[in-house]
Amino acid sequence: MAAEPPAKVTPASGALARKPVTAGPGAGQAPGIVHDVLREPGQPLAAEARGFFEPRFGHDFARVRVHADTKADASAQAVQARAYTVGHDLVFAAGQYHPQSPEGRQLLAHELTHVLQQGPGLRRKPADKPKAAAPDPLCAKFDFDKARKAVEAQAKLAAKGDLLQLIRALKPIRRCASAAQQAEVKSALASALAADKADEAWKAAGTAFGGYVGFYPGFAPDIKTHLGKLGASESLASDTFELSAEGATHKSRAKKTATADLGDLGRTDIVYFRGHQYAQYKAPGLFANGDETQGFDLRYVQKAGGFANVKLMISTSCATLCKEAVAVFTSLFPNAVILGYRKSAPLQGAAVRSDLTKRINELNRPLLIDDPVDVAAIVSTWKSVVESRHKGETGPQPGILQGGTVTYWDGSAWQTIAATDAKNACKVKGDFRDQYPAP
């Protein structure tokens, strides 16, 4: 076997290159410990880092090996570098390999650039080259200076109050800014706020629903779990009451709990419901738990003009998109896009909710639910869940209410109907108006 050519230091890049040594100005033989490190197997580049860098470089980094142990540190010290690259081996001094941080990601990007510069070995053939990630339309209009100033303004307010508006202001930075720009903002944030608050805001801004407040049925703590997995900064439970077959009792209890919910709904961005919903029994807007002992009744929530702050409603309950139910929900949430069902709710509602949570998180971006770009992304995600979970099913008719139109899945294709069309009337299965009367 031919002896491996020695590595040399190339001062122009600060990297190492596997090539025969030819004397030249500033070039010097690499210390022996460099070769010792390169004989070690190293570790593959973390999946998260590959997912971030491969679409940006348009290259497959599967062959990259990372060395970040004690021996790697000693070799980096020997060549007086924070990190160096030889072929597809990346070697880091102690504490320098940290791809989760902006600074670490910037250093890693620099070293991966050397991987590409040192030869065609890692370059994919055209047939293997992955499709470039579709450009983020939100980032196309991103203005870093404007976004940075918005963060600075909200950081001053957050020092004395909650973090919600700051988290929202940070989201475009987390989503669109370069690593260096993110590092600049994160450093300024650490100076403006206590360390724990700065860290909390930064992390929350990287989640789908960070910076937003969710509202869910008090009888459904599993919905709180889903909101948490999606990053919602707060999750508020509705008040509930014991259901009664006596109409006057229902009125009294429903009014009391509805009044208690006014303040929370005034702070809410996302409402998320499950359980029985009685539109098919002439009591639209009344929700109850599985055994129909606890409920809350949105018909009793009285607010002129509704809650314009609510931008998204998700419901896996029956008949949330039929005419009479829509009338209740749109009067309360006039600006909300509603994801739900025209007819019967799915028997596998828990699976639908889990799938939706999973797929929203797989968008891998901080969402701005008042931006049309991200509203469209959420709607598209819901459609993908619906098509996979309800293929061939004609009964449930899951869909979306947006702009006065219901778009629903008939089991094989998407159809549309005006929300107020007589053909969109809720199917009547019974009449509970005596025991569950309207206000």
C-alpha cells in the first residue's frame, strides 16, 4: 500500500489539505498528531446539521466525519486553529463544535466550505443533486434592519412585561436571518434582558406556535399537550360546567362560565376544540366531553364584534363546518380560519390530532399565523392529514372555512360550498333545544 501523503498547512484558508507537500511560502509540514487524529473514525455530521446545511450547499455531507475529542483538541492547538478541515474530516478544538448555537453553526459552515473547496470528491453528480429547497416567500420580503429594530423595541417592553410580542418579533430573525445576524440579535437580547428571559424568548421564537396563546376545553388536557408540543407560549383552559337536562339550569351555568372565559378569549390567538359539538342536535356551539357530563357553550359568550384576535380555530368535533355551527363560530372569531368537519367527527380523532401536530412541526419553521404565507402552510398541512387519514371515506367531510367558503374532502377530491348555502345546513339527528337552550 502506498504511503499516505503528508498533510500541509495552507495559510490562505487556515485549513489542512491532503496533498503531496511542495515547498512554498508560508506552507509547513503538519504535526504528527494531525495524522493521528485523521486515522480515527470520527463521528458523522449530526442529522440536524445535515438537514440545515445540505439544502443550502446543494451537497450531500454523508461522508463528513467530525472529530471533537481530546486528541482533536490537541491537534487543533498544534496548528493554532479553532478548527481545520482535511478532505471530509472536520477537526475542532475543545468547545468549538456546537452546531446548535449561531456561533457554532457559523464555524461549521466555514469548515464545510473547505470540504467543497478541497476537491470534487464530495460534490454530487448532477443526477444525484437534490432539488434546492423552495425559497421561503416570507424571507423574500425580510428586512433585517427593520426586524432588528422591532426586536429592540419589544425587548425594552418585555423587560417589564410578558414575552409574547418579543417572541413574535424574533420569529422572522430565527427564520430568515443569517447566522451572523442571528448572533448579533442574540447578543443584544442578552444585554437587554435577564439571561433566563432572553433564552426563553429565543427558544420560543424557534417553535411553530411560539409567541401565541391557545385556548382549549377544560375537559381536554390532551389538547393542552398538543399546543405545548407546537410551542404555544400559553395555553388557557375554558371554564366548564356540569351538563343538566333542565333548560333553566343550563342557561344559568352556561352564562356563568361564558362570562368567566371573556378575558382569556380576549388574549387568545388559537382556539382548539374536541369532544361532542351539538350542531346536529340544534344546539350549535355547545361542546361536551366524551361521556357528556361536562361542557361549555360558546353561544353564551357575548362580545360585540367577536374576538378579532383569534386567527385560527382547529376542531376535531362533529359538524363544525356546517351552516348553523359556522354562524356561531364566525360571529365570535370573525378573522379565524377554521379547520374542522362538515359532518361526523373521525373515530380516530386522537390520531388526526397527533398527525397534525407532527406535520406542523415538520414544517421546521417558526410560524406567523397572521401572515397569509403561513396560514396557507397550515391549511396545506391540514389537507395532507385529511387526505392520508380519510382517503375513501365519504362520511366525515373534513375541511377548511376561509373567506366564507368551505373547502371539504369527499373521500377522493376537494369540493367547495358557500358556508351559508342551504345545502351546507347541519344534518339534524335530534333536538336538544329544551335541555340545552340558546341564550
